Amino acid sequence: MIRKIIEIDENKCNGCGLCAGACHEGAIGMVDGKARLLRDDYCDGLGNCLPVCPTGAIAFVEREAAAYDEAAVAAKQAQEAVLPCGCPRSSVRTIERDAAEGRDGGAASAPSALRQWPVQLKLVPANAPFLQGADLLVAADCTAFACGGFHDAFLLGKALLVGCPKLDGVDYSEKLAEVFANNDVKSVTVVRMEVPCCGLDRIVQEGLARAGKAGSVPLRVVTLTVEGEVMTA
């Protein structure tokens, strides 16, 4: 059918993501740092995204497009309202930290460098706001226990995704591909254990490849011994 629908000029888009946040139907997403209309049938043609765009990259056009599917949008919103663990999506949050906050003191009093919640890779939504433009740390869940200085050495200033490729029973490369495709991730640091079953670096590399970003996102891999020492960096 011919109907009114938005069009995004990627040459004008500055990647701010405001339009994606304003689109309650989820029709707009961030791909390779640019806003993109992901599905015609999610766009209601009302244009809540237009006034928030600071560069004038969004306009209405009339073209052949699938009809707005209110039922599909409602089903998507209901699915996204709850995280896989049963926790409400409102649990997703950014934690503000004072950059000048001191980090000395005993182990129990040392301040955390964690900047968001949740942290488990299988629980973090691929469109969580703290992932956009982030320096990303993907860590095997054993690493923080093996390395006493994990926060200072690896976590400061980064968004964190934690998982265990062996025990979680999840294809993390697919989830990571979604994360990389929908967020302009600036860099990725992988911290893995020396044990052979911890192939977290390979999974991240596969996720980048699936998202078409292999070689375009700086990637650092750190391997820890079971004693918490750095083997490679």
C-alpha cells in the first residue's frame, strides 16, 4: 500500500540516537552508528521522531510500505517489558560514578567501577542505552574472582558484559552480533581465563563478523591465569 512513512537521510544523521529513543514502537534502531528504519510495519507514521532530530535527517515521504501492524508492535513491547530472568526492563539502569572518586582503601571499602545494571550478557538488552558509544568490556565471569584488581585494571570507564561460554548454554555470538549491529561500540576488551573451555575471544570475534564490523572496532584480548596473572594482553 502507498502510505506516509518516515525516511532517514544517513548523510545528515549524526548518530545521536534521539530518534530511536523517541520511537516508542521500535521502528528505528542504530546500525553502524546511524539511525535506520528497521521495519516499515512498526512505523505508525505519526512522526514522534521528527522533532527530536537535531540535524533534520528525518522527513515524511509517501511510498509503497507495509501497513502499520499495531498487534505486532504490542507483542514486541510486551516481550521487551520483561527481561529473560523475569525482572522488569525498568531494572536496566546506568550508575553514575564520580570520576575523581578515590580508589584506595581496603578490599571491602574500595569503590566499585561498575557503571550499569544488569551485567550478565544473556540479560542485558541489545539496545540498552549504556551500550551506545561505549568502550565495552566482555569478561568471563571467573575473571573478577581470579584478579583482585579487576575493577581498576579492566572495568574503569567501560560498559560490562559478563558470561561463561561453557556453562550458560547460550550462543553468545548471536547476541553479541545484535549488540554490535545496534550500537556504535567504540572499542572491545575481552578478558578471558587461560582454561581451554573459555573461548570468549573467539565468540566476540564471531559476533563482530556477523555484524559486519570485524576489523573496524578496536579489539583487545587479555588472558588471565587461574592465579589472576596476565598471560597475554
